[in-house]
Amino acid sequence: MEARVHEDNNFGTVYGGLLRAALGYQLTDRITVWQGYGFDPTVQTNYGLSYVAQQESFQAFRYVLPLNNLMNVTFRTMIEESFLPSNGNQIRYRPRQMVRYVKSFEFEPRLSFIFWDEVFVTINTTPAGGKAGFNQNRGFIGAGWVLNEFVRFEGGYMNQYLESTQKLRSQEFK
């Protein structure tokens, strides 16, 4: 399960959130597959948009490549099927590819350095889901703390480039 709050302007504007749950199956010690559901309510008043309640189903494939006892690289591929208001009966298909590097510290193996990058591409053009092509890129750098085998906390900085937001911002300043 994953829950997030999206904010802008130093928490001056909380404009959305994410609630995602999935069931997974471990095929090998390095490969897992997932099926899940996500709910993403968003209000982007800064960009002239109103409330949007996106729902999606997704499938994911994850491969973990251990480099040694203290570090690994993870490759995750997800395919989302998004059900957006104003799309009629059209579904937006969006694959995502993430590469994630985690290095635990020798002095405290529960503490780790984390870096990842994820690229999103929209497969089909829909009225509310945007045009086909590059959608966004997210990059993260931070630290993680493993509480137990089921719970991990991560914090850091995430930079997000949104293709549609950049277009909206450039139109806003004309």
C-alpha cells in the first residue's frame, strides 16, 4: 500500500494525493509481479484546472539486481490503465519505467542512500488524458530507513517534470 500527498509552494497549496494498493507474487528471489488499483484525487487551481478524481488499474514487473550485500539496482516496469472523467469510455494507457539504486551503509544497514529515475509515456491520445508521447519524468534522491521486513520509510527530494504542466505554465505567462 502506498499513500502520498502532493504539495506546491512549501505546503502552501496541497493539490492532490494518491492511494494505491496492490497484490504481488514473488516468482523468484529477484522477480515479482503485481496487480493493483490506484485513486488519485487532484485539484490544480493554480493552472486553471478543477478537481479530477482519476482511478486506475495497473500491472507491474520488478527485477532486483543485487550488486553486493549492501547495494542493489531495481528495474520496475508498470502499465497503467487510467479512467479519467471527461474521457467518455476511452482508457488512457501509460507505461512507466523506473531504475532505482539503493546503497545501505555499513555502519547501519537499516539506513540507506536512494536514487531513482522514472519515465512515463502515454500510448494513446484521449480528451482528458493528454496526447500520446512523453508524459513526465520523476527523479528522487534521499535516504531510507528499514523498520522491519514489511515497513520502510523514505524521505528526500523529488524533481518532477510534467509535460502538460509545463505547457500550461507557458500559456499562463503569455
